[in-house]
Amino acid sequence: MTVNEEGRDGGLPQSAVDAADRTRPASAERKQSVVSKLGRIAASIPRAQPRPRFTLPPEAEPREEQTVGPVPDPTGIRTEPGTGSARHPIYFGFMATVGVGLALLVYFILSNVGQLLGWIAAAMFIALGLDPVVRWLGRKGLPRPAGVVAVVVVFGVLLMGFIAVLIPTIVTQTTQIVANVPRYTTDFLNSAFFQSIDRQFQVRARIEEEVAKFLANSEAVTGIFGGVLGVGSAVANGAFGALIVLVLTLYFLSSLPALKIWAYRLAPRSRRQRVQVLAEEITDSVGSYVIGQACVAVINATVAFIAMTIAQVPFTALLTFLVGLLAFIPLVGGMIAGIMVSLVALTVGWQTAVLFAVLYFAYLQIEAYFVSPRIMQRAVAVPGAVAVIAVIAGGSLMGVLGALMAIPAAAAVMLLLKEVFITRQDKN
């Protein structure tokens, strides 16, 4: 056998080598064909796609101002200022009608989505209050998404613990109050105080007469059932609103830096830095106010619980819960809570009411001069008269939520007046 017949690979014949060379491309083509078919099948299977995101356009570079001369009118007719079509009666009447229509449309929209706007404001208010905690966790090295999750989890655990521990006791004590209302009414009607008033003004006879008229009126009795249904609807609406506020709070808290960037880009470039400084100061003060007021409310409720325990006021858990809620309302919340608990303590005796009132109202003085100033030192200061007016106005417009948001809103307005309006007036 010659060398050519032996071939190139280990003494194999040349014919075997040629056959192997012919079979290799065929097998490689088959493999490539199978791979391409698998690729087409995989491409046809639906898969998760990245969600498109709407991003801000890049900031344009400031251009140098150029002096542009008057643009010649191609018609050759020169129009003096104030004598164009804007001064025409038909044009003016049309634009005025359009403006009134747009104003009515905006009023209609706002009047129908007022509740939604309230939920959005509450969610933003809570998000600004929790943002300092998230930023503090970020300074400790925790990424913002993880910080948001941690804050929400802790808040949820505290809320669930409160519901599991206090809600059953509160429900039980509320049921006891409702069941004892007839006894309280009877004791009051048989008291010497009411008897003396009744002898002078015949109050009992008038009350019985009004009750008989009310029961004889079928529309009034029907209105009671309508009111009960209204209460049930209000409870369901409140639960739905709480869920919406919770979801919006989570979204606002996670995307608050991006929302701020969007808001700052709405301002002109020349004033953007000033707007950013003022906005950051306002949001920081709101966050400090919310956290500080929460701490003050917790301390207030704790002191009220201790005072009620010492004075042996009934329904301690329910009243402590109400005191904590009212303590969130600045200035007047603590006063209202003290009067309410004192009236409940009168059902036991005047000694109990006096003892609780002395302990609680003494603490309110300590809170006003020592506790609250130290906790709220980072919040924007608001004069007392402005704070009272803001709380009353906020409560009239949006109820308890408006009273809670009144002080931060007043602080923001005062800051804008000081830093913008007064500064501008001083320069003129």
C-alpha cells in the first residue's frame, strides 16, 4: 500500500478519509438546522418584556440671547399695538366664553373627584412623613427599595399588632357603653341636679312630648333606617379609602425622588435651583412634623392611660385610643381629649373626674413647654394664631384629615411668603 492510499490520519485509506470529510458537513448542517428551528420555536413563545418607561428629556444647554429685529409683515399693513384682532369685540367675547366654560369644567371635575384628591393628599402626607426614616436607613447603607420595604413591613406589623391586641378590647368596651346608655340616662334623670331643673322648666315633659312626635312621624322613623344604611356605606367607603391611601403611600414613598425631579423640571431653568431649595425645605419640615406629632401623640396617649388607670376611669383602652387619635390634632386635640375623658369619668364620680383632669391637664402644660418644643424643633415654626386659624379652616374643609394637614400647609405658605414674596418686595 502506498503512502497516498494510506491517507493522512493514522494510516487510514484515502477513500475512508474522503467519506468522513463528506459526512462532516452534512452532520454540521443538520445540527445547525435543528438549532435554528429550536430558536424559532423559542422566539414564538410569549415571554416577559421590559416595561417601557417614560423618561425625562435631557436638559437643553442654555442658549445665548440674540437680538432679533422686527419681522416685516408680508401683507405690508402695519398693526399698532392694541389695535389687532385681540381688541375685536367678537374675538374678546368668544375667548371670554371659552374661559368661563373651561372654569366651569374644572369646577365640575374638582367637585366630582374631591374625595380622590383627599386620598392623594393623605397618601402624600404620610409618604413625606415616612421619607425621613427611609433616608436615614439609606445613610446607614440600606438601598432605598429595601428601606421602603422595611418601613412598610414595620408599619404593617405595628398596625396588625394594634388590631390584634386593642381592637377586641375596644369593641367589647364600646358594646358595654352602648348597653349602659339606658342606665346612665336613668341615673341622670333621677339625679338631684336634673330634678331641680325639671321642676323649674318641665324638661321631662318636653322630652317625652318630642319623643312621641318623633315616633308618630313615619318619615322620621324611616330616616333612622336610612341613616343606619348610610353609616354602613360610610364604613365600607372608609375601608376602601384606607386601602387606596395605603397603596398610594407605598407608590409615593418608593418613587418620591423621581417625583421631586419631575416637579423641579416644571420650573424655569433660571429659578429651578431656588425652587428645589424651597421644596426640599418644605418637604423636610413636613416629614419632621409628621414624625414629631406621632411621637407627641404616643406620649400623650401613654400619659392619659396612666392617669386613667390611677383615677380608675372606666373603658380605659377605648378612651386611650381616642386620646391618641385626637392628640394628632395640634393645639386643640389634647384639650378636647381631656374634656371628653373627664365627662366619662363623671359617670363614676366627681372625685374621679377631678383627679384625672388634674393629672392630664398638668401634663398638657408640660407637653406645651417642654415635650413638644424639643420634639418639633426641626419643623417650621408657626405662630399660635395662624396655627389655630389653620386648624379650624382645615377641619372645616376636610375634617380630621384637614386638621392634621393644616399646620404643615400653613408652614409651607409662610415659608413661601418669607422667602419669595417678602424678599421680592424688599428689592423693589
